[in-house]
Amino acid sequence: MADEKRNIFGGKEGFHADGTRNIFNTEKRIKLGIWGLGRGGSFVACAKDLNIDVVAGCDFSPYIREKFSKHNPDVFVTDNEDEFLSMDIDAVLVATFFPSHVEHCIKALNAGKHVMCEVTSFMKPSDGVRLVEAVEKSGKVYNLLENYPFAKKNMFARKLWQDGLFGEFVYAEYDYHHDCRTLQYTYVDSTPLENGWELHNWRSWLNGHYYNTHSLGPVMQITGLRPVEVSAPPISVKQPGCILPGGPCLSVVKMENGGIMRNLMGASSHDTHTRRIWGSKGAFDFSEAEEKVYFGATGHGKGYKIKTEWPELGELADTMGHGGGDFWELYYFAREILTGEKAPWNIYAACDVTLAGIMSVRSQMQGGIPVEVPDFRDPAVREKYRNDDFIQEHFDPETYLFPEGHDKSITGKFSKTMADLSNAWCRNGVTLVRQVYDGMKIYPLLADDAGRFSVICDVQQLIAEIDDLAETYRTAKEIINAYPDSVAAEQLRSMLEIGEEEKILFPDETKQELTDWLKQVR
């Protein structure tokens, strides 16, 4: 018997024969192929409840194909893109390398497939023109896979905004300031690159402004406004372990109503995910665990704590990746194919957010001058950019690190060494070392037992791991000594310099020093 709960379309929410929910009140299914099985593989869990059957996969990497097939043995997998696109599939999810998105999307559209594409859509204005026209010609659905607007807090903020609580958009501060430097040296699952003398295909050189969708995207979806102008000042400071300077990427974005957004991307010594928007009547701050709204049309108005809530199906979304965002991306895509109701991230919105990033790179390279964000809905505007091939200058990740003819028995250790030194997500390597030595310095100033206990735990962890870390440091020194003038040596030195090299390379003495410190503070 169908569950009597009312679904988002006003009908009864039932179930398919296999036990999955019949969210769209139809037995029609979408046969999906995933192109790029690293990031793409994470969408499989969302698919079945959304009338989507993953039947095919494509990836050039034997490692990624093998890993995907282990978890999805019933899915046909190939490294041949033409074989993949010739299969009986309705739609393609493109999650290949960042610079390849536009070519792969156009090829899939030309093969008669609906397309959803990971961020961002293209890297050159001229490619944006080609993509828009390919979508228009195909008549197929194109959605951008930008998930941050569909996080719980952002979806709730959008509902309040649409209810008119905040008035006219005035100003916003949104961040996606996220240290991902480890991914310059690893696959997306943090496994070091197979060829240890190379860098990641695009993460190693990409300007952070291209990756602006996680911060600008929510503001666009919440307010319903498109960006019309950007300015981005240059920055020349390089973060340790980063190949290129300019870790934090700041832009000022003018929206179509004249309001302004401060957009922060990239990475530095503190991850931030600020979510603040000011309107003419009120404002909200959903940055921390405690969400607050402010009303009174004045800076002295009252602030209220508020409990964010999901829309219907949120309990299902909550079990999926990226805080539910991956579920909603697939939901809107499937809904448009099955019911015709338009999804938020169509090709034109995708162009708006993508071009804002491209034009921020252009602004940065021109000293921070304001640059127009063109509207590719207008064919006349597209014509102005048809031959605009502007793109960030970048290096070849396969040849950049070491001189020609290098000894791969030595240089092949580079990727793993850098991954081990920079693996901040696991809070080990140099991150752990800095937490220990800086934590010990400020220990007397810490305000609570939780902070003091955290420093003590870090010290204990370093004592346990220092022998392995010392071996990593010695490997780094081996590579540096073999190729002292290489880019790789520069990166390794930058990590050792902030990683208390003189302490870690003498682990026995350091363990005794740390043990003595623990005795003093207990």
C-alpha cells in the first residue's frame, strides 16, 4: 500500500517495486551514463530514488575504473568515450577534468543525450558561446552540478528571501575558502598520483576565481539575481605547498539590481564558509552553527536565533553527499526530464556564474579593473565573445616539476611525499606539527579545558607519529638534494620550512622534549 504522505507535487508519495520511492509519480526511468568516475561515482547513491538508473561509466584511468566497478559491478565501464556515448543511455553526467567539461558536454549533446555537468561549464568565453548554442540546437536538458545552493542553510535562506522578509538585495559576503592543496598531488580520494613526478591535471594550476560557483552560486539562487560586473585585485603571496601564488581569491561582484557581493574563494591558513546577506528590510547570518536573522530595517534591529529546516524530501537528501546538495542537483535534473518543470541551473544561469569567474581572472590579470559579465541569453552579446579565447596561462603538469631526464626512482616519490606533508584534512603531517608547536606556545592563554585538552592530544599524536614523519622528511631531503633547483624542491622546502624540520629530523630528542612538556602541564 502506498504511503499516504503528500509529496511536493500534491499527490501521494508511493514506492516502486524495488522499494525505492516513487517521488515523481511515474514509472518512467532515466538511463544515466557517468563520464568521469572519480567525482562522478559519488552520485550513484542518489540516483535510484530519483528514477535514475546508472547503466554506464567512462574514465581514462584504470585505477578509477577499477575502484568504481568494485562498488558498481553491474554498470558497464569503458575507457572509450565513443563506445560510451553510443550506448542506450538518456543522459550523461560529466565529471571529467575541469578543462574538458565543455568538449565532453558538447559531444554528449550532439549524441542526443541530456547533460548535467560538474562545475564549471567552460574556461573560455568562446567555449561558452559554443556550449549555449549546442544546448539550444539539441533541445536537450542541460544542468550545472553546483550543489552549494542546495545545502540546508542556503535552501532555507532562499525560502525566507522569496517570502519577502529581507526586501531588496543590498550586500552579501559568501565564502568558499577551502584548503584543497593536497589535491594538487593526489586523486580525489587522496591516493597519491600514480606518476609521482607529475602534478594533478588541473588542480595544480587553476586560478581559484574559476571555482567561484560554491560562493556566488548560493547568492544567485537565493536572491534570483545575476552578476553583471566583477573586479578582482591581484595577490602575489604564495602559500606553502601551493604551486602558484594567490591562494586567497577575492572578488567584488555587482549584481543586476546594483547590490554588491564580496566573494572569497581559494585557500589560506583558515577555511571560512561565511553566509551573510543584507537586504533593505533585514539580514541573515547562517555562517556558524547558530543561525540568526535580523529585522527592523536598521542596524539596531533585533536578531533572532532560527532553526533551519529542509523542504520536503530533506530527510532523504540529508543522507546523501555534500550535505544533501548532490541529491537536489539530481532531483532537479530528473524532474525537468520527467515533468518538464525547469531546474534552477539551466545553461544560462550556468553561463552567468561561469563567466563571473572567468572575468574575475581577467580583472585580476589587469590589476583589478572592473570587467563586465556578459549575458549569453542574448545572441547579439554572444557574437561579441564568439572569438574570445581568453584563458589563464598555465604550465604542463607532466613536465613542470623536474628537469628533462630526471631519475624517476627518486622523483617518483614526490607526490606521496607532498601528500603526506600537506594532508591537512587528516590533520597530520605539517598541519599536526604546526598545531603542536603553536598550540604549546599559546597554551597558557587558552580560555577553556577543551582547548587545552586538544593541544595535549595533538602533542600525544605527534609523539606517536614522529618516526614515520621523520622518514617522510628524509625522503623530501633526498629529492631536494637530487634536484635542488627544481620546482619540486621549492615546494618541498616550503613545507619543511614551516614544519619544524630541525625538530622532526631528530625524533628521539623531540619525543623527549614533548614528553617533558606533557609532564609539566598535567
